[in-house]
Amino acid sequence: MVALAEARGTDPARGVALARKNVEARPTAQAHELLVDALGQAGKKDAACAAAEEALKLRYPTPRLLDLARRADGTFVHQGPP
């Protein structure tokens, strides 16, 4: 959760870097959630959308990941079915 705290706080780039490292170390749905959220919080809309698209390829995406991928509040939007 440090990554998300950093993304929302004083160093969004560090938060994104930590979240990416987390996905590399443990490519779980929860790690992908953190990356997508960190990218969105850092204002990287295109990267957040791309990360969401990649995360939805997981065999078992979590409900939160599906929600993040469909968010329509301006952060990013996933188009199409999961």
C-alpha cells in the first residue's frame, strides 16, 4: 500500500514505480489493482487504461479490479467485457 500512498502523496512517480515492481514480483489481481489505481492517482490516464486492459487478461480478476477497469470518472475507462 506504500505505492498508493506515494501516488496520492508527494511522489506519484515513486508510487507507480513501486506498484510496477510489485506486479513483477507477484502478478496477482491485487497487485494489478494497486498499479492501475496508482497510475490513475498519478494522472497517467493512458497508462492506467493500458494497465487495466492487461490486468483483465488475468484468469480471475477481482470485483475491485473490474470496477477500476470500468471507472468512468475521468481517470480511465475500460471499454468492453472483462
